[in-house]
Amino acid sequence: MEQQQAAPMARNRKVVLREYIAGRPPREDDMVLVDGGTVALRVPEAAAPAPAVLVKNLYLSCDPYMRGRMRDFHGSYIPPFKPGSVIEGLGVARVVDSTHPGFSAGDIVSGMTGWEEYSLIDRPEQLSKIQQSDIPLSYHLGLLGMPGFTAYAGFYEICSPKKGEFVFVSAASGAVGQIVGQLAKLHGCYVVGSAGTNQKVELLKGKFGFDAAFNYKEEPDLTAALKRYFPEGIDIYFENVGGPMLDAVLLNMRTHGRIAVCGMVSQNALTDPVGIHNIFCLVPKRIRMQGFIQSDHLHMFPQFVSDMAKHYRDGKIVYVEDMSIGLENAPAALVGLFSGKNVGKKVVCVSQELKSWDTTQVKHYRDGKIVYVEDTSIGLENAPAAFVGLFSGKNVGKQVSVSVMSFDTGLLFWLLLLSSSSLCFGSELDIQCLKSVKRSLIDPSGILRSSWKFSQDGTTNSICNFMGVICWNPDENRILGLSLGSLGLQGQFPRGLEHCTSLVRLDLSNNSLSGPIPSGISWQLPDLSSLNLSYNRFSGEIPVNISEMTYLYSIGLQHNKLTGSIPGKFALLSRLESFNVSDNLLSGPIPVALSKFSTSCFSGNQGLCGVPFDSCSTSYGDYSIGIIGAAVGFVVGFVGALYISHCLFFLRDAPALRSVF
């Protein structure tokens, strides 16, 4: 019997719940990121009797209902989390291995998964396949996911809207509320929303198209505020918050009004929830108030997906997403929901892996954000010149030759060209890049050794199928990114990356790499937009010339052994949206341009000062005083010396005065 080849291994970090909470909102320290050890990238044989699916998680959803699962309460529609166990939630993932006939390696799926890098799904029937399109994958956790469907089912099924009715939405800038309001506008209703900051109020009116909106925190009398916005009363209330807002709404409802109770976020953390004082209004006004769960309306889901995708593509629905990068930021992302820090749907990106066509790039092209230039030569007779021109720089953009010939002859000609070019299985430079990376890294688990096989190794495998290699386009095999996190790699920063000339994303996180970050990283990777070197052992100073990598929007350097200061020139990185250097050995002032990032992005560095930490005024003030003192001393000394020289010059002919000197 032939022995089964050993499965590749990978590290698996996970977020677990420490213990149950009660009477308060969750805190970041209620959850902890732990090393789950290595996992085999294959469904274990122990799971063989029942079909199972092993997935690599790409995006995780942060939702208000998760706070209820952090309590020791078993009377809900979904059981609580278990202390010490991984937190669960909705996510988008890529199938790594499957024993279920409905799923194959490479499929993109959505469904309930763990807050970890790899999850074994023992109930794969709850997963849904995602057909990749021009809509970003993460939107399947919001716009086309549970929040979007909650808004759709709640508004159309529970609220039974009629054109011209008056609609009020609380928590209106959240994942559900923003969609409810826009659906109501499309239905011809008058819509008002409430939110907790003026920024969100402007978002509701300016981006989502609400007729009006207000900041409930600035309204001392909610009943009067609603009367001001709805002088004729409210027909439909989409309830998300509960508490005093619900009481005020009941007094302002019209006869035969409808209230869809989606959630009561203000009451979730209370051991003794606040009662409703104006519930009697249901009787004389004949108000229908109904709680609901989206899973009760799954018969509507196909229509929902069709309608919402069309509305989005037609520009009739606008969607706002608030994304945190990295599994280590998942606890803070979830906690932020309950203090109003998020604007829109909160999502955590665990892996920025893309396969085949990058749907985001397609969308950017259609939106006019990416311009593509093609240089076309006409006629078969010009094909050799077109090909040769590539190597003398004559082409401007992608070189294509259009010929008028028979199909068979043309096919043979282009096959001959392709067989001698680098487009068959990867460009020559990209292959050289991957070979150099493979040689320079120590690969104890053998993942790269078993996956990265080149043509001389006896395979005809495309580099786009290599583990961790992300391509721009499967037809060209040009490398977009390298996602080599959690592979147990050792050694120093990989060599040869300068040959990956189209590389824009590099993830080496959660390995055992050490040594300095190369000072020439800016010329090696000039077009990089995302750099993740977190959870390694890199040492030395942060290279100043990273500031020259002007396309960077995300830098992750946390949990290393980096020393020195944060380069002040990082202020030049105008596109930077995510930055983390926590848990290193850094010191000195934090550049002002980086003070927009939270304290957690800099914590664990004993020597850092400035915003968002304590001021550097004392130590650096003394330094400044010393500089000023030295400057003053120099000026005084210089003037004194000049004066004495002047006196000595003019006293040469004054014997009486000369004797004094």
C-alpha cells in the first residue's frame, strides 16, 4: 500500500476568551492571542467518518451579537463561547483541504469559523460558496452577508413599507443601519437616522442619502428631538439600540406603525436591563412590534443577493467598511463596536491573500482608479519587431500583436513564441526571485520545498499555484504578493526580492526570521503597498529609507527586537493607514505624523514618548535648552573675541593705554 505523503504544516495563532464577563462591555484583555502550535494542512483522519473542511481564514466579522456570547447565559438563540476556547464568528475563508464532496481546495467560502488562521469546519453544510466577482470578498460579511440580509429581511418582511412613509433608524451608520436607510430611500420613504458622533451624522446625510440625521448624545430630550424631525409621527422604526430611544420612539409612533426589533445594543451588557416605560402606546396606536432573526427568512436570501449586488453595481447602494489588519487586532476591533469607534461594518483582515483575478483590482479598473496601457502592432509581419522591441524599450505598455492569419497557423506561431518566452509558467525574473527566496530561507516544515517546484524539477506547475504566491492575473503569472506568514520559516530577510518587479504585498509574519531589515529595502521593493514582518526576531534599527516606499499603506513590525528610534521621515508616507511597532526595543519621540495611530500600536517599547504617550518635553526640553545655551555661548564668545581684537588693533599707538592691557 502506497504511503500517503506527509501534509505540509503551518503555525496557527488564535484568539480565545479568557473568562465570562458580566455587567460591563467587553475589554481587549477579555480575549488573548495565543500560539495554537502547528497544524497539518489536511483534514485529519480522525475526522474522516464525517465530512470536514479545513480552511484558511481571510476575513472575520465583528458583530454586536458576539457580546452576548461572552456571557454565561444559555437562554439565547445561540450558545455562549467557552472560556479558554477559540472565539467563533462569521468569516470568509479559502478551502485548504476537504473531505466533503461539495467543497474543493481553492474554493472561497463564507460561514461560521474560528478567530484563528486555520479552522477545521466539522459542519461544512453551513458554509456557502462565494463566486468571485467585482465585489470585494470582505463585502460578503456585510453588504452581501448577515448584516445586509438582516437589513433586507427586517425592512421588507417585518416593516412592510409603503412609499411615502416616515422611517427612523437608530445606530444608522452601523453595518445594518446604513443599508436599512438606503433601502428605505429606494422604496420612496422619508428617512431619518441617529448616530453617536457628528462625523457619522454627516456620513448618513452626505454619503448614505438620509433625509436627515442627528447625534443622539447632543439631544437632552430624545422625545422632543424625534418630534422635531417627525412632526407627523413615525411609521416605521428599525430598532437597534433599545433603552431611552425606544421609549421616545413609542411616544412618536403613528397609528398602525411597525417596529422591527433587530437588537438592543444599549442593554446587552446590563445584568439588570432597563424596562420600557411607554409600552402601553402599542395598544391605542395599534403598533406592531416584532423581534426577528435573519435566519428565519432564508427563503429570501437568493433574491436578496441578486437585488443587493445589482443595487451596488448600479451605484444605488453605498457601502462603508471599517477594516482592521491582522488577527492580533481582532480583540480591539470587536471592543471598538461598543464604544462607537467603528464607522460602518467592522471587519478584520486575517490574511491579505488573493487568488487568480484580484477582484479589488478589477473594481479599481472599472472605477477608473487604475489605467492600463497597451501597445498594439498590426499584422503578422510586424510580430517579430514587436517582440524584439520589448527588450530595447520601444513598447509603451503591454505589447500585443494582432495578425490576420488562419487560426491553426496563428496558434502555432504564438505557441512557438510562448515556448521561448517567460509567460508559460512565470516570468524569468519572477522565477529567479522565487528561487532566491527559497534558497535563502530555512524551511524546517518543508512547505516551500514541496510546493515550490520549478520546471527543472520535473513539473509544469504555474507559479500561481505555489503556496503563498499571489498573482495579478493567472494568464501572465506575474507576482502580486507573497503571503508566507505562519510557515515556521527561519533565517534572515529573504534575498532576491528585487527580481519580483511587480510585488506589492509581502507578508512574512509569525515566523522565526532574524537579523536586520535590509537597508536597501526601498530599492528592492519600491512599489510595495503592504509590509508585514510582525512576530519574528528582526533586530537592528528600522531602515530610514522605508520612507521612500511611498505606496505603503500598511506596515506591521510588532513583536520583534528592533532598536533605535522611529524615523521622522515616515511622515512622508502619506498613504499609511495601518502602522504597528508594538513590543520592540524602540526609544525616542514618536513622529507627529504617526500620532493618529492608537496607543496599542506603540505599546511595549519602554523608551518611546510623545503622542499618544507622555510628552517628551522634559528630556527633549533639556536637550533643546542645551542647544540654545551652546548657541548663545558661541555668539557671546565670538563677539567678545572680536571686541578684544578690535581694541588691541587700535591701541597699538597708545602707549599709556597699551600698558593697561
